Amino acid sequence: MQIITQLLFLIALVAGIGFFVRNIRRLTRNIKLGKKTDRTDQPGKRFNKMARIALGQSKMVRRPIAGILHIIVYLGFIVINIEVLEIIIDGLFGTHRILSFLGGFYDVLIAIFEILAFLVLLGVIVFWIRRNMTNIYRFLSRELKGWPKNDANYILYFEMVLMLLFLTMNAADYQLQLNGVPHYSSEAGIVGAFPISQFILPIFDGMSNATLIIIERAAWWLHILGILFFLNYLYYSKHLHILLAFPNVYFSKLEPKGKMDNLASVTEEVKLMMNPDADPFAAPAEGDEQEEPDKFGASEVTDLNRIQLLNAYTCTECGRCTAECPANQTGKKLSPRKIMMDTRDRIEEIGEIINKKGKFEDDGKKLLDDHILREELWACTTCNACVEACPIGIDPMSIILDMRRYLVMEESAAPNELAIAMTNIENNAAPWPYNQQDRLNWTQEN
């Protein structure tokens, strides 16, 4: 019987990890559909930023209540999962609490795990109340209807269940040790310290050892299977940021806030035009060849770069960007969070076509118009507030700017006010409709 149990555990473990690896490969493939971009410069600064923001949660605590609770849940969930290593070893070799040979240190570990599990449970309950029973504006936006709202709640329910299973498993184990049941009891006394689960013991009053073993084993199995399920659910959830936050912050921009990227091809052309000694008809020197871009800007996710697609998959849908957006605050349709969600939805649509057909075949849709509306793009003030607000270095503004470039440079579809201003700049070197000879007239006014 023990061999069969170990074999079943091995099958579950291999299946869970195998499915996870498959999802990671699909994720990597989808991100690589974007254009290459180099963000490997200044590794020291990048590691420092990653340690401070992704690991240290420095931007989360700007909102103290949510930030501190997030740190508790984040830290608790990571530390508690250390015990998963013991569970895996026990499952594969048929042992029970194999790390108990650590003695007093093991007792301290179990005590820490239980206290953190209890704090995680409390934190998740508070998060559920904030998300579902309070009228926090950023949780009521139109893009959080349906699946996004349900997904957030599913994760909270799942974390509650996992913590309860962990504490129930420990409580039943503790009671079996107290009862001196073989395989659970130890000549050295109680194995592990149970500061939280000991308060669950009254529930087990009057239960037989056989019933307690069933409860402990059921909680043990459900806990590890739940961990494997959670691991694979991440790919389909906004909680993918648990895995992607670190690389996303590492590859985020290091330039001063608000600095906008220029198209290299346009920059070179402008330099050529401003150089009085340059011959516009001369062939480029060897090594200076520069490919002309197939398209200016972006109308589809494959026109974006890989960091932008990584941003889309990393988005936590927390809404801090949208809450800070002045356009959104004044009633415009723009929501930076929705920009990221739409980008992720579109790359997933393309990825699903590739999954089914082996390659992408045009489905008659694209990111522009079918997901992101032009009205949203032109509502952006390029103030950079969304980028500053994001706790994990996501840059919605870069996607907005690239899509605007496409509209202006490929479709000549700028709003009338902007088109007039650009015409004036071209003709008068200023956005106003004044003759260049009259530009200094204001200095002569009394």
C-alpha cells in the first residue's frame, strides 16, 4: 500500500511540474513574438532596483495598509512553502516529517510556519473584504468585471483553503503524536511546535485514531495537490506576477522618468537633414547600414518589444496606475490597467491560435481598435503617473506612445488639433499659426 501511495505521489508531482513547464514554454514563446530589445546594461543598478522594488516591496508600502498586508501574505506564502520541500521528500520516500532530525530548529521552523500561515489567512480575509465589501474606486472599474474580478477572488479563496489545510494537517498530526500513534509519535517527544494548530485540537475530541489519520492524510494530500494546482493556475491568472515581478523590474527602464524613446531611423534622418555638409544621396558607409522599419509604431502586439509583452503578463491588475491617471480621474476612457490587460489578452489570442494550428494565421483582429480604442490612446497626457505608481515597474505609457506613433506616421490619423499643431511646427517652427517673422513681436508690446 505504501509503495502505491508513493507511486501516486510521484505521478502527481511529475504531472504538475510537467504541466507547469509546458505553460512556461508557451509564455516564453509568446513573449518572444515581440521585437528584441536590449536591457542588459548596468547590471549592478538593475539588481539593486530589483532587490529594492521586487524583493523589498518598497513601492507597495506607499499605501501602508495594503502594502503591509501584501508583505505579510507574500513573505508568509514564500516561507511556508519551504515545508513543501519536506512534503515532497516524505511523499517520495514514504517518510513522515523527515526534517525533524533538526531537533529544536525544526520546532522553531514549524512554529514560524504556523504563525505566518495564520497571518496570511488574516491578510487574505482583509483583502477579500477590501475587494468585495468596500467601495474602493480602482476595484470598481469596468475592466474588472467578469473574469478579472472572479480570478482575484479565486486566488483569495485558494490561499484561505491552503492555509486552513496546512493548519488542519498540523493539528491532526499533533493530536496523533499526543495519542502515541506509531509513525507519528517519537521517543524524543512531540515533533514540532504547534502554536496555532493546538487551538484546533478541541475539534478532534472523541475522534478515533483512524479518523484522525484520515483527516491528517486528506489535509496532507489536498495541501500538496493544491500547491501543484496553484502553481499551474498562475499562468492563467493575474498572479503570474509572483514569478515575473523579479525579471520585470530587472529589465525596466533606468533612464530618467519621462524620457521618451526615439525611433532610431527617424533620429538618423533628422540628423542628416540638420547636417549642412551631409549628402542625402550618398550611400551609407560600411557598418552604418540601418534597416528601414517595416512599420512605424505599433498596431499589433507583435509590433511591441519583448519587455512590453513581459509587462503585460506581469500586470497584477491592482489599478494603482489607473487610480493615479489624471485622464481617468476626469472621466476619460483611458485606463492604463486596461491597456496592459488588453495587450495580454491579445497576445494570448495569438498564442492560442499557434497552439491549435502550429503557427499564427490572421484572425482578422489586431490590438488597435479591436482591443484598445483610439479614444483611449489620445486621452493620455504622457504625465508618466502610471509608470511611477506601478509597484513592479510596468510601463503602460510606452505602449500608448508606440500605438500613437503608428496612428500618426502610418495612418496620418492624429486628432485635428494635433494635426494643426504639427503643421504649424513644420511651417512656422512653432505650434501656433504665426509667421516666423512675427515671433518676437511680443517683446515690443508695452
